[in-house]
Amino acid sequence: MATATRAVAVRRRRPAFVRARRRSAKMTVPLAVVAGFAPLGIRAVNGYHANGWIGAADGVTSGLSGYSVFSKKFEMDALAQGLVPIVAGFLVHWGASRLGINRALGRARVPFLRL
């Protein structure tokens, strides 16, 4: 005669849920992007010294669009001093983030600085 076996419930212990720790967001300055704005700022300051606020506004608008209001022409060299370095700075920042350089700088606790 077969003996009847009783089913015994085995209680399994689950580990407690551990929440991921999040560090507070700190302000960082992307150096490549800021460096891209430097030629545009220099162009605006030179325009201000030459023609006042109108010259500064013309320096910024011609640097970003390539069109000068004073000469009424499209100037490629103005675009090369304004928009091209800004776009290059954004691309360097994007590439550094993709390669993990910015993460390495953050882990090394370099304050305020990212590429």
C-alpha cells in the first residue's frame, strides 16, 4: 500500500527591493560648446567698438546667418567665425559623450567641466 505524502509549502525568501541611488544633478559646463561661442563674442565686441550697439548686433547676426546688414552681402568668412565653431563645439561635445569621456570626467569628480 502506498503511503500518502503531504504537500509541504516551502516559503522562499525574496531579497528586499533595493532602490537605485541617484545623485543630485550638478551643474556642468560643456567646454567645447562654450569655446564655440568665443569667436562670435569676439566678433560682437569688435563690432561694438567700431559702430556701437548696431555694430555688435550686426556682428552677431552676420556671424550666425552669414548675411551682413551693412554690406548687404552674404559673407562666408563671417559664417566661419560664428556658426561653424558653435556647430563644431556641439559635435565635439556629442562625440565625447558617445565615447564616454564626459562620464569618465564625472567619475573622476572633475568639477564643472565636461567636453
